[in-house]
Amino acid sequence: MEIETLKTPNTNPEYSEQEGKSKSPYQLALRRFMKNKLAVIGVITMVIIIVMSFSAPLLTDHNPTQTNMLMIEQPPSSEHILGTDGSGRDNWARLLYGSRVSLVVGFSAMFFTLIIGVILGSLSGYYKGFVDSLIMRATDLVLALPFLVLALTVMSLVENITVTLFVTIIALVSWPTLTRIIRGSFLSLREQEFVLGAKAIGASDMRIVFRHMIPNAIGPIVVNATLMVAIMIIAEAGLSFIGMGIPQPQPTWGNMLNEALSVRILRHHWYTWIPPGVCILVTVLAINFIGDGLRDAFDPKSNQR
Amino acid sequence: MYKYIIRRILVFIPMLFALSVIVFALAKAAPGDPFTTMLDPNVDREVFEERKEALGLNDPVPVQYARWIGSAVQGDFGESIVYNGRPVMDLIQARFWNTIYLGLVALFFTIIVAIPIGIYSARNPYSMLDYAATGFGFIGLAIPNFFFGLLAIYFLSIKLGWFPPQGTVSGSEVSGFQEFVDRMHHMILPGITLGLASTATYMRYMRSEVLDVLGSDYIRTAKAKGMTDHNVLYKHTLRNALIPIITLMGFEFGVLVGGAVITERVFNYPGLGTLFLDAIINRDYPIVMALTLIFGVFILVGNLLADIFYSIVDPRIRYD
């Protein structure tokens, strides 16, 4: 009698038959991400928006800052697809070039905030004690004022707002949230065995933080950084909308909407203000979808209920 | 718990102090002194210096700070630079209640929409309405409130004529109950605009909280004892599911104040938001200082109340 060797099938759904070995956490996360329809739609939308903003010169012949006093507030025509604004500038060109500023502000402000957040958050979560309470009280203070109120107050201190200055100010106002999130994951990571192990073999603090802790906290960091881009784009739009953001003539989606503060434009020239608003909405929606998709991909438990 | 509350209050006091220092420092960092812009350029240099001395602008900064905070706690924030030297407190008082009412309308809208829909979504997950609510939640969080406000004015006020597009009252001829109705009518659109993002947030929270509680053991026990669904919901589920929502409301001040700055601008609504924005544009620092301090105090008090409330209603939380 022959006994067949029982081959126990691997019950792990993420086990791949072809390669015969388990995948790395990043590959697993990527696979879960690709299964999320909304997240994939978000990625596709973002790619389209980014490609359009980079190829703006191919999509329009008009200069977004070129005023033309003879062509003020023209309705849409074959020459000006979305008409012209109050200074005779082509709205379609402003929309395309404006996306560059909005996206650049969104991504660079996120990046700046991320750097501050990672440095302060890891200092706070890794060393605890005095450094931690100092940094935490500072976050409490910044959070004691609404983002917009603080940003506006700081904005009023400078004479001429440039894109760089603008990004710096909103990053300096919005670092506490990310700092707290990173601190939170560091506080739990530092108690784990692998950190203890690394300490035991004499790894330096820098090495422990960068080689062991940050890669393990990458999930919340990436998710919140992604969502932060959306927050930054809305912040730019809001500040430019009330005339305290990126100044004219540089087009951004926010300062295009600024024209709608005039009741006449609002009432009669919908093609001036609805398109940039829709662009902001679609971009933010896409980024939020990606962010949610990343959250579910990095932390499968969050989606199980 | 009492220890925690006392410690929490003790932390609150230095926070207040630090907040006031920051507000003062920001205003001090402003280019030029506010006094120069008020003055006729033909005035003698000597007279100018004398006035400056008399106003205490030459005193050491800590002395200036002490003087400012000393009168601020008595409700005296000095005089506005732009509004012909009117006391800042008068300007704030004239608009304070407009913003409070607007905030209340927004909060009311948030609660009556978010909580019932959140509960329904949790009890009927993956139903049509749940999907619709999720979609609404996504859009509500993604749409900038000013764009929503502009769309609301364009479609509901201009195109359909259902709501007045701006202001707080139509005219002075109405009075009594009619005036109240008229005011409410003016506040519906700005209120919804202001409350939209919070509505979407609360709805999501409510849904996941109720789902969480419904899946817990004690709910199963209650059902096994033969309790009706209605009683399970009202006697067991909501009590626990509402805790995070109410805590969230403590942090609502900041959201409402920040949102009010832009929403009030869209609707030309005479509240603290527009006052603040005008002061920022005109660099009217006495008003900016007063308002940032007031906003900050409101938010700190809100956070304090939320923390205290949380420690009282949820004995599961342990503080050490």
C-alpha cells in the first residue's frame, strides 16, 4: 500500500503558486492596492491630470498671462474654448498652466511638511522624555489656532508672496498633524523586539531610526503624506480664492475662482469659475481615493469590518 | 479620573499663556508699526516721537506685552486702525453673534444629517443608501467649501431663486417672528456650506462606530436575551457609538472658525470671519490679535471640554 505524501496546499491567499515563495510586504501591498477599483481610478485620473499639466503648451497656443484688453470676458468660442477672463486672458490656457502651480504647491508643501514631520516625529517618538514633551506642546500650540487663521496671519507679515514663500508658510503651519502621526507609530515601534535587538547589537540611533523604524512606519507615513497633498491643494485654492495666496498674474485654480466673488461673473460667466472648481474637486477626489487605497493596502485590517 | 482632569486643567493654563505670547509676537513681527500708518506724514518728527512715547511703543517688549494682555483680559483690545479708531471690542461684539448663529446652524445641519444617515448606513451596510451616503461623503470631503458655496449661490439662488444669495436680512421692514424666519432663510446656504465637511466626517465616524459596536459581544448577548432591535440600538449601541462623535464636537470650534473665514466671504456674511479677513488685508493688527486670541481660547477650551468629557463618560480609558 502506497501512501501518497500529502502536500498541504498553502492556504495563504497571498501565496503565489508560480514563484513558490511568499511576497515581500511591499509587493503584497501593491497587489492589494491594484485590486481596489477606486484607488486605480484615482491613479489613472492623477496621471491624466499630471500629463495634461506638463503638456500644457501642446494643448493651447495661448499665453496664460497675456492680457488683451480687446478680448475681455469673451464667451467660449473655437478660439477661446472656455472664453476669456476680466483681463482678456484665455481661460483654457490659465486652467492648464494653473494646474502646474496647484500641483507643484500641493506636492512641494507636502514634501516640506513630511520632512519636518519625520524629523520632529521621530525625535519625539524615539527619545520620549523632555524632547517629546517639548515637541508635543509645540504641536498643541500650533493646533490651537485654525490652519487658515494662522496661515493668514503669517501671510500678512510678508510683503510679496511668491510660490516658494507660500509653500514654506503653509508647511510651517501644517506640520503638527504629521508629526503626531509619526510619533504615534514610533512610540509603539520602539517597544518592539527588533528595535531592542538592534540596540543590543550596538546599532546607532540614526541607523535604528532610518533602517529599522521608518521602513516599518512607512504605511501611515505614505498614506498621510498622500492625503496631505489634497489638503495642501485645497489650502492653496482657498487662500488664493480670498486673494491671499499666489498673486496674479500667475494662474492657479484658486485665483481663477477668485473672479467668481464678483456677482456679475458668478451669474453670467459660469465658464470662468466652474472649470477650475471642478478641476480641484476631481484632483482632490482622486488623491483621496489613492490615499484610502494605500491605507487599505498597507493595513488590510482597516477594511475588514 | 479626577487626577487626570486636574492635570489637564493645569496644562491648559500655560497653554493659554503661550498662545497669547505667540499672538503678540506675530503682531510684533509685522513690518512697520501700525502707528505710522495712522499718522499724517506732515506731522513733526518730534511730535511723532512724543506720541509714540505716550502710547508706550518705545517701552521694552515684555512691558508692552504685559500691558496688552492686561487690558485684553478685561475685554479691551485697543482701537482699530482702519475703522476710524473704533474700539476693537465693539467691532467684535457687533459681529460675534452672527458667527455663533452661523456655527449653530452648521452644527444643527451636521447633526440632523450625519447621525441618522450614519446609523442607517451601519445597520444596512452595502445598501443603496449606504453607497449614496459614501459617495456623498467622498464629495463632501473633497469639494472646497468656497466652491460648494459658489455652486449653491449659482444654482439655488440665482437660477432657482430659492434662497437669498448673501447678507443676513432682506430689509428692516420685517420684525418679530418674520424677522427670525428671514434670518434663518439667509443662513441656510452658508450654514450648509460651513457644515458640509463636518457632515461628511461625522457620517463616516458614525457608520464605523455603530458597525463596530453592533459587532461586539455585549450586543449579541442583549439580542440573545430577546431584546428588540429598537432597544438594542437606543439602549446599548448609541450610548457607546456617540462617545467619539461628541468628543469630535469639542474639536469642532477650530473647523468652524477656519471654515467661517472663507464661507462668510463667499456669502458676504457680516461675521467674525469677514472681520478677520478684512483686518488681515488692511493689516489692522489690533483686530487680528484680538480675533486670533479669541479663536485660540475657544479652541483650547473646546479641546479641554472634549478631553474632560471623554474621561468622564468612557471609564474604559485609563490614564497613567
